[in-house]
Amino acid sequence: MLNAAIGIFHAQLILKALAKWNINPKEIDFIASHGQTIYHAPKRLHQQADYPNATLQIGDGDHLAVKTGILTISDFRQKHIAAGGEGVTISPVR
């Protein structure tokens, strides 16, 4: 339930900000939404040999897109993990 609720809440915040700035949502090309990280455990941290890198973000991009009417790209970490990464595609190098 929180996944949808956070997505809807983020949509409301975006629409409120756009209205305050006098920007029509139709002027926006897309929204890039990372979501809210609930759990992040790459193998190097969880050290469970039989389990892959793991991460969970909430804030459903589909709800965000439908509520704002703006194309939304979201949940970036999952594809990075599927490709063998740790799911930290937009973080600085440590």
C-alpha cells in the first residue's frame, strides 16, 4: 500500500510545485523518480552466497505518471542489479 501511496504523494508534490511555478505539466518532458529506498543490501554487505544483490524502493512510478500525466522513468536500481551491478546507478563513487 505504501508503494502506491508514496507514488501518489510524490505526484501531488510535483503538481503543487509546478502550479506554484506557473508551469503546465504538459511542458515537462519526463519525471525521473528514484523512489524511497526501503532496503539496500549488495552481496558485499549481506554476504549470503546464494542470494543476489538486493534493493527495494517504494514510490510507484506508474501512479506518479498517471496522477501527473507526465511520462515517468523510475526504479533505476533494479535494472542495474539485473545487469550485475549493486543498484547504485546515480550515487558518487565511494
